[in-house]
Amino acid sequence: MNRSNYQAGVRATLAIAALLLVSACGQKQEATTPAAQPVAKAAKAAMSGEIPITTSSEEARALFLEGRALLENLYRTEAHEKFVAATAADPGFATAHVLAATTAPSTGEFFDAIGKAKAAAANASEGEQLLIQAWVALSENDQAAQGSALKKLLAMYPQDPRSHAWLGNFLNGQQDFAGAAEHFGHSTELAPEWAPAYNSLGYAYRSLDQLDKAKAAFEKYVELLPAEPNPQDSLAELLMEMGDYEGSIKHYQMALESDPNFASAYAGVSVNYSLMGDADKAQEAAGKMLAAARNQAEEQNAMFQAMAASIFAGDNEAAVQTGEEIAAKAEARGDLAAAAGAQQYTGDVMLNSDDSAKAAEHYGLALELQQRANINDANKAQAGRAYLFKMAIAAMVAEDFETAGERTTRYTVAVKENGTAFERRRAHELAGYMSMINDDVEGGLEHLAQANQQNPHVLYWSAVAHNSLGNKDKAIELVTRAANRNTLSPNLPFVRAKALDALVSLQEES
């Protein structure tokens, strides 16, 4: 597992980005990050090996180290308990507050912990202060500051494998997968027995479509931690990407044998069954995930999984009912950001049913909730831009192309002024669709090539464009990827059926 499945895609909160120790879509201006330069041996010898851990309490230090080990093996719930205990033993332990934020089960707890880390930063070492700066920048959507802090941290501690891993995660979030793989590779060279680096390296190779290298990295991860669930989970996810659904389920079940509470394995089993066309078993796995939930965040993830299984099966009505239940529960407990995520995804389901008016209602509710949520102003502004993006798509579905064009222009301008790398790719996505609507298919392809290549919607419409230009082989390649890859994307349930239908038609024509 490298990310939190559907929750990561639908909640759109920095708490979730923090849970993953990656930075996919919540920052400000993209930083230019060159590939890491080799460090001279003399310089290496003069520098300290690891970033210090600053605390006045040995008890807090021990708890922190236990929590970090748990987190690096993806035991987030257990890790959070350790970090909270460490901060109780030493309230001035800034780095423990940071990692308590990364494992926080709600948006409010994330921002509370980040605030405490920032307040206590003066007590920490220079290296820890840079790490705190990076997380504060993440919370404020300031990508340039985040990248700058992580590069400075790496320059100061080039022999610490975690310095490379943190920068690699940042690059991974920018879809600079080659740069990410290089840094994760450095981590494995510096610490050949540090298992988490092989997990991250495997995901980077997978994103580069170097599946054999990805499999080798995950197999090394399994070798180093044979009794842990996450290595089996990561290998299972790769096998699902490769179309080996039975093999994937086998490894997910091995993960659950190691830890029956390992939630993402239930999610993976559910998606495998959806891809195999077995809706009942997909919902059964989501039900087991819900039964194993230990807190509200895990319960919500399980419900999102059930929602996704319904969409895969073409039962949009059931998906909407589940989405509204998630939103109501989240709002009742005061987690307005989570409620907003559920409303937004429910809006996507309504768009999938060609009901743009109902979709717009849900998007409006999502925006209203986000503006009242316990998030900072930068994230509220980003929520406003997300609303504009969704409403542009809604206008396209309604065939109100004048409104769609106006909203696309507004979104593009807003993103140029304050947007993230993720949002800039979204701007190209909208521009690509509008170009195709206006019969400029070649222009549409130029924009879609700059959009998110891990978004099944982008891949599907790129295939449609290539087909209209007579590029059948390219269309088949792209529609195959749209149907069968990015298997944990929250967008795949909306795309897969029509992508499979298009694939059959294209193959019959060839």
C-alpha cells in the first residue's frame, strides 16, 4: 500500500495527503527539482548520517521511534497512538507533533498537530526545523516552500535514507517518477536493509511502467519483512495492475493473515472482484473492511469502498445512498471536510448518471461544507477552485458549452495565479475537453497529454481523440490503460465499463 485508496481521491484534504507521507495535490507553486547530484566522498564523510531527534524525554524518544517504525510499515492507527503518547511525555517534541499530524484520523486533528509542531519548532534541530517547514508548507498549499525545505534537508543530511525518501515522495506527488525513483534508489543504497525504501521504489517504477523492476522491488520488500502485511499488500496491488487478479487476491489474503485489521487489503480484494465482474464478492469484501474498522476514518474508508463497488457494478442509486450516509455521519461528528469529500464524490456519481443538475447540488454542498470546515484559508481557496472545475465538467455533461467554456477560462486563470501542479494538470484536462467539443481534436490531444496521465478519464478521452484521427493502435493502447490500469483510482469505476466496450469495438474494427 502506498496511498489510502478511495479516501485519498475523494476527501481532498491535507489530512489525507499527510497520512500518506506524499504530496500529490495540495501545494502551491511547483518547484523545479533537478535529479540529485552525486555527493563527493569527502563531503559525505564530513556530514552527519541521520537527522537528529530532539526531545527532553527518553520515554518520548522511545515512543517516537516505536511509532516511526509502525508508520513506515503502514500501521497508521497504532503509530498515531505512539506519537500522541510521545507528545504527552514531552509537549515540546516538535517532530513527534509532525508525525502525529501525518497519522491524524481527521482534518481538524491534522491542523492542530501541525500548529503544535510549528510552535515547538524552535526547540528542534536545524534538520528537524526543515522537516517541520516542509509539513507547514504542505498544510498551506505552498509547494515551492515545501520543495525548497526538503532539498535543503537533503543537502544537510545526504546520508540519511529518509531525506532521500521524503524528497522522493515529494517528486512522486509531482509525477516526476524518474526523479522519485532515483532518490528511492539512493535510499536503498544508503540503507540496503531499510525496507520502506523498496516499497516506495516499487511504486515509482510502477508509475514509470517498468513493471518488472517494480515487481523486483516489492519482492525485496517482502523478503525483508516476510511477516508484515504491507509488503504483501503492495505486491498484490502491482499484480492487480498487471491483470493477475487471482494472484493479487492471494497476496492480499496473505496480508490479512498477518494482520486481520489491515484495511487496505480488504479494499484491494474488493477492487479485484469488481474488475473480475463479481459485484457480490466485491461488496462482501467491503463489508469485511467495515467490520474490521477501528475508528471513524477506517469506517469511512470502508463505506467509500462499498460506494466504489456499487459504481463498478453500475448501481449508481446505491452509490448515492452510501455517499449521502457518509456525508451525514461525517457532518454529525463535526468533520466537515470529510462530509464535503463525500458530497463531491456523490456529485461525480450523479454526473455519471447524466444528471448534471443533481451533481451541481452536491458540488455546492461540498463547497459550503469546506468553507465552514476546520481548514486554513489556502485550502478553502483551493476548494473554491475545485468547485469551479467540477462545475465546468457538469456544464459539459449538460451540453451547455458556452457556460463550460466560461468556467474553464475562469478555472485556468485562477490556477495560473495560485494553483498547484495537480490543478495545472486539471486546467489542461478542461482545455482538452473544450478543444474536442469545438472540433479541435489535435489541440485537445495536446492539452490532454499535459493532463494527469494516471486519471482514467484523461486516458479514455485521449483514446477517443486518437480514434477520431484514425490512430487506431494508439487508441487501443490508451483505452486498454484506461480500463485496466490505475486500479485504485477513484475515477476508474466511472470509466471502466465504457472503456471495455470501446476496446471491444476498436479491436473488431482493426
